[in-house]
Amino acid sequence: MVDTGSPILFVAGIIGTYAVLGFANGPAASFTPEIFPTRYRYTGAGLAFNLGGIIGGAIPPTSAGVLMATFGGWAISLMMAILVLISFVCTFLLPETMGTSLRNTDTSALRFRR
């Protein structure tokens, strides 16, 4: 949509991106604290959110210029698709916390999906 040069398609892409971002942030905000033991919940969720934002917000823009100059716009799309795939794999590997006691501070008690 960016390479078309159409302002309407560009705006549609931005609106679509923010719509997906909105749908992702709601569940992530409630799930992220659950993957940490109660004692470390606030710190763990804060670090995960902020480090994810810093790393995820720094790597794509930093490498996008080089990718665009060397390979073109499709390389940026490929990079983003790879990052989404990595995110899906990491999400699948997160532990299931349903039924885990809030008083439980031992991470080994969390049941991991297989």
C-alpha cells in the first residue's frame, strides 16, 4: 500500500494497522501480568511491555532504510512478516495460567502448552 503512491491506500493501511494494534493490546494487557508469579507480576509485566516496545520499536525502523535502499519495499514487508511469525511462535509457547492460584509464586507450577 505504501509503494502505490495513493494517499487513500496509505491512509487505509494506517487505519488497518491501528485497528489490529487495538485488538492486540487489550488481551495482551490482561495476559502479560498473568505469566509472572504474583510477587513479580508488576515488574515482569512492566519490563516485558517496555523492553518489547523499545526493542520492537527500534529494530524495524533502524533496518528499514537499509532494506529499502538495498532490496526495495518488499524486503520491509518480508521483515515484518518474519517478526509476526516469531511473535506467533512466542505466543504459542507462553504458559497457560488458567486455574493457577494467585498466591502461587513458583513459576514451575504453571502448566505449559505442548
